Amino acid sequence: MFHSLFVIALLFSLSNAAVQDFCVADLKGPQGPAGYACKSAVTADDFVYSGLSGAGNITSLIKAAVTPAFVEQYPGVNGLGLSAARLDLLPGGVIPLHTHPGASELLIVTQGIIQAGFISSANAVFVKTLKKGDLMIFPQGLLHFQINAGGVTAVGYPVFSSPSPGLQITDFALFANDLSTDLVSKTTFLDPALVKKFKAILGGSG
């Protein structure tokens, strides 16, 4: 009898133990390795985000827009291990080779046709043409891209395995900074004149 009462009491105690169900980000404070600190006053609005309902601002160079719903825009995802974005690709649009150092990506196509692919660390290439309803995974840290492969605007929704997936675009890493033309040329085997041309296009110097 005593043993049964003890078990019941223990189960009741565990069921009433404090559990941290969520941690809506307090964006006024710094972000640490574990994310933002939790804000104290939370409402239902913190768990809803409407910023992906329309197309983002199309960049003329790539004819595309990526609208993020990361922790900085959507504080409710703080600490939950996921975030999202909206991808709009005009005909001829492209998201250049890039990586997300902090997350894997799952792309859901909702409109148009998107050719997408990634390159493994062994330099194996995986490319598919995706249509409405298709999904494709891009493993964390690997170079990948998306291209509009149809005649109409394509739309997709990437979902990431982190509230802060990070981003590094290869073209910008090489040509949009002040790394010298000589070093870029030596490390990429590109002609210096071509490096200077790309730097001029992307706003780099050196």
C-alpha cells in the first residue's frame, strides 16, 4: 500500500514539475550560442508570423527574393530548432551557390518549376527539377542552389533545422569583399581580369 502511494505521489510530482515549453526571444538582448534570452510577457501573437504571405523584394541581379522568418523576424521560433523562409524566383531567376552553416534545409515548391541541387563534400552533384508539391533536402553546410526552370514565377518555402541557419553565398564571399584580386586569382585559378570584373559587379575591392 505504501509503495503504491509513493508511486502515485511521484507521478503527480513529475506531472506538475516546471517545464520550459518555449522561449520567445527577447530581441533587445544579445544572442548567445543557445539563442536569445526569453522575454517575460508572451501572447498568442508571438507564435504567428504573416511576413511570408507575399513576395519579397526582388533583387535585379539575381531576379529573385528570399524573405526570411528566422528568429530575428519571428521570435517565437527561438530555441525550437526550426525556421522558414519564402523564395520567389522570376523567370531566369537564380539563388547562387551558397551554404547554411547552421542548418539543413527542406525546400517545398508551391508554384512553378525549380531546378535545384547540392554538391557533397566528396564533390558528388545531386540535381533535380522540382514542380509544385515536390520537396528536396539540402544537408547542412553543403553548397546548393535554386534556379527558375519554367516560364512563370516560381515560389518555394524553405524550412530550416535552426532558428538561425546562417548564410554564405560563394560569389559574394569571393568577389564582394576586399580580398585582393591577386589572392582570389591564385586560389581560384581565375584570370585576374575576370576577378576584377566580378568584383566590379558585386561591389568588391582590392
